Amino acid sequence: MHDQAERLRQLTLAADAQRGIIKQKKNLRVITVASGKGGVGKTNLVVNLAIALSRLGKRVIVMDADLGLANVDIILGLLPMHNLLDVVRGIKTMEEIMVSGPEGMKLIPGGSGLVELANLAMDQRDRLMTNLMRLEHTADILLIDTGAGLSRAVLSFISAADELIVITTPEPTAITDAYGIIKVVSKYNIHQEVKLVVNQVRDHREGCDIAKRFSDVSHKFIQVNIQFLGEICSDQQVVRAVKQQQPFMTLFPRARASYDVQNIAEKLLDIAPEKTRGVSGFISRLSRMMEK
């Protein structure tokens, strides 16, 4: 599969060179965001984090990879005409399906018809990989919003990304399910470090307390380092924004939750890895997972 990824990379670079759009190589930072269960605010975090990162000068693309229930567009109040399914079928290119969101962020709409990546035919995989390769030149950060839980598709995106953010809430079942994700990450030696966000907390202290307990247990029993990105306090402005189908970062920029997400974005940039494997590494790993 390494040979296939390299072949796709060369094909894409050759096509771009003919169009005169090759720039100095800069690896894209690929970050998957996951949760152990639904209803913990994962998609809301992805959307508003993308806006916060854009405000910090980063070119951000959000990929809606919740193949069962793609809904990033709903939170953004967008009505995409096409989605990933059209790319896989060869109807559209990745550039043609992308839509613009607030602060210059871009969205790759999910295709709810793509129930399972492993079911794609070889030509469909090649087409998807070739289109993904082109993202290297158009963004600094790719945020991948996965489905809740640990389906094979979710595990594929977790494995393929350079970094993993897990979001949970103080609810015991949410914490247990989030820990379940990290146990799987440890079992298959996917990531040595996982970033954590605690949502819907009362205050900063509660967020830190949960993160510390989470970190202590993870380090003791499964040898995974937990890096606490921050907490997001419960905020009625978030509920209002969802009802209005707008990100709370843009609708209520002075809300406590907006402040919290901005802090998370700043920390995420502060702890950026010195080197990432970019799209080529992401594609190579994703290809291997899709074949298993």
C-alpha cells in the first residue's frame, strides 16, 4: 500500500505541476476528533475549533467523516449540493464539493451513503485517495469529524491521522466510553499520546479534575499519555446557536464557550508537532486500514 500511496502522490504532483500550482512542500496537520458516545458536543467542537484556528491565521478544512449521520453542514447552516459520495463515484472532485464556512474555513461534506470504507471498490479507493492528496496544497490543518463510538470507519480515521482529540463530558457513561476509545488506541499501538477536551463542565476546576483522573488511569493501566487541551463550560448560548444553525463562535463571540474554544485552539497550535507526515502519510495509513 505504500507503493500505491506513492504512486498516487506522484500522479497528483504531476497533474498539479502541469497546472503551475506547485508550491513549496508543507505537510498538512491531520487531526481526528472522536468521542465514545453521541451527544457530547463533538461536531460542535470541530466546527467552532475550525473557526478559532482560522482566526489565528490557519487555513482549515473540516472533513465530515461521520459516514452514518453527516451533520457538520447542519451546524453551519449550509446546504451543500454535493458530498464525498460524489467524489467516490467520480462525479465531482474534492475541490468541487468543498463549501466555504465562517472565517474562511472550508467543509468537505460527508456522504451518508458511504456506510463502510472497506466496501469501496479499488477504483473508488484510488479516486478518493487521489482527491485527498490534493488537500496538501490548500490547507494547514485538516480536522476530521468522525462518528461516535468505535466503528471500523472511525478506527480507520483515528489510525490514519497524526493526532487524536477525544472529547467527553462529566457524565460517567461518557467518560467510560471515551476511555474505551483510548484503550483500543493503546491495544493496537495507534497513538502514544491522546489529546483530551472535557465539555459541559461547571467550571475550570471540574474540567481539570476530570482530566487528571482520566490521565492518571490512562497512564497507569494502558500507558497512554493524556494531554489536556482544556474544558468548555456549560453555556446556554451554545444551545441557542445550535437551534439557529450557526456556530456559537460567530453568533456569540463573547460567550464563555467561545472563550474556552479559543483557548483550546491556541494551545493546540502551541503544542504542534515538529514534524507531521502530511497527506501522503495519512493516505498510506488510511489505505492500509481500508484493506484490512
